[in-house]
Amino acid sequence: MGILTLQELHQQLVNPDREPFIQTVNIIKRLRAADNEKEQKAIKGELPAFTPGAMVDTKEAKATPEQKNIRYSGFMQVDIDLQDNKNMNDADAVRDKLAGIPYIALAAISARGKGVWGLVALAEPEKFMQYIDQVHGYFKDARVTLDNSKGKNPTELRYFTPDPGAILKTKYELMPLLRPPPASIAKVKPMTPRHNQPTGSTFADLQKWVNETTGFYFEPGQRHYYLFWLAYAIRKNGASESDVYSAIYSLIPQNEVKSNCILGGINHANNKGIYTPQTPLQPIVPPQPEALPQPTATSEPRRIPEAPELIKKGENWHDTISQLETYFANIELPAEPVKLNQCSTITNIHKFIEGHLCTVKANNGNPYFLPYLERLQTLKHLLN
């Protein structure tokens, strides 16, 4: 299917005029006419699928984060099933009301015609996992029950379903990420004596607890499990969920966390129970990094090239995007990985450029997507 902008997606939803979208019109007719659950599932599997929450090079389970190369789209998909909301019985009306929510960018009817889906625009796309509870809580406050099995993974597939009434808004708000209140101890399960003990009172204690208790270390091949148990340890020790994310992102850049290991650790702690000490614990704050050694007279300091002529927030990027597109199309791109900065290495430069250009074109002038433009400019500077 390739990469679609939001405008292209909406165009195909409303009036499919190219494959593989044209064939979906007849597939949906067959699907909605079928009255057997098994038959419906089989027909639904014929539909093409896409990932609204992110662009990804591969969804192979064994693929490394570098091979997956996840680039967040800036949206989270939400699903409303009419069967879960007894006060709703007209999918068209629900879709139209959903589009009236300020944070919804696109709203459409789902495959079986008995539900509605939409895209929530996120102010901080790369903090996708932290939005999950907030988005569900937002709709819950409006007495709307979301499908709890959907929208929790940015690379989750959605079956393409044509909808002549699909709504794409020209103006929508970006949902800010709010700091959640600490979880209520009354809402977690009663603790067994085995679990009713702290995992440490400092960040260093917690790291040591993970090493000694689980055998996992913060090193390649073990990081997913290490971060899961570190998130568990921090949350179990009484830190709020937002503080868990903050502590771990001080240890590893957020864009290098390519799975739901942090959320998994938090949920595991919530299920086991949160330790409540008799006296206040020390704040779970990571140690500050030591000052970097100053270069000697005979050594050159390490420098990271800065992107020149960065665009100011709020400006139109059309000319800059065109210049970048022309530049990359007329040079020979390196086959080997390119180190963009201290935290990022581009392993597939063609995919990187294609995905970033698509993102900035679809979000021209949106300041929250300025980092995508800046990374393209930095890459151009490096290749020069």
C-alpha cells in the first residue's frame, strides 16, 4: 500500500479510485451481508490494512527496533463499538458526533458497519504510550466506552473500509499530554506478604534490585526485559505512572524505546499491588550524569553538526520541503548506516527520507512535527 497522507487516506475512504482500495467496496458489501461470524472474519481478512499510528518498515515479530524503524504519525486510533454503548444505535450519527470532538482529525465507520473509528491528534506523538490511559479516560468522562483492545500499539493494523461519509477536519486541536494523578491504592489488588515489601528507595537501589532479582542488565539483548522490570520496580515502590516514564527516559532516550515494556511493567505492578511505606520514601530520581571530561590540548572535542537555516515554528515549509526533496533526489545516497546524532543512527536512509518527507508534507507548518524537518536538514548537512 505504501505511505498515505491523511488527505490521501480520506480521499480513498470517500471515493476509492485506485487499487487496492477499489476492490474494498465489494468486499465490504459481502462482509456486511454475511450473518456468520466465521464467514465475516474470513471476508474481513481480504481487506488491505494500514497502521494509522505510525509508519513502520516491517511488522515481523522477530525484527529488531532498527529493522522496524517506527516513525510516529502523530495520531492514535480509537474505536467505538455500538454494542458497548447501549445509547448509540446509528453509526452515521456517532461518526458525525465523534468528528465534533476538538482532538479528532478524522472519523469514519468501521468494517462491519456497527462501529466507528477516529484519529486523535497528539501534541507529543513520541510519548504515544503515555497517552493511552488519558485518551480512554477522556472518552469515559464523556460516557463513551472505547474498545479496550484497540489503539494501544502505534503499529496496530486497521482494515481499510470505504466510507462515503468519512470526515476529515481542516482544523483540529492537538491533545496535550497531562500529568496523571498517582494511582489510587484502593484500586489495586490486595498484596500478599511476598509482594508487600519495597524494591528500593533510590534509583540506584531499584537498578540493583532488577539486576540481582531478575538477572537482567541494561545491555543489548536484555534491555526490553530490564526496562520492564525497572518500570515495575519504580511503580511498585509508589511512584506515579508519569514519574516512571520520566525516570526511565532519563536513562534511555524515548525514541530508543520501541516496545510497550514500560507500560507492561507499570501494569504488572498495578496488578501485584503498590507498596505503601510507613515513612515517606526518597523521590525516585535518576542520578545526574557526571560532567564530561574537558578535551586536552592534543585532542579534538566531539562535535555534532547542527542543521543550518532551521525553520521558525509556525512558518510554511513548502519551499524548504521542495528544496530537500530535490536535493535528496539528485545525490547518490550512502548504502551504509549514517549516524545522525549521539542518539540516532539511520540504518535505511532511503526509508528514512521517504518517511520523513511524507510526514512533513502531511503536517506542513505544524510545530509539533518540526523535528522531522530538522532531522532532514541535519542529514543534508551531514551528507554535504
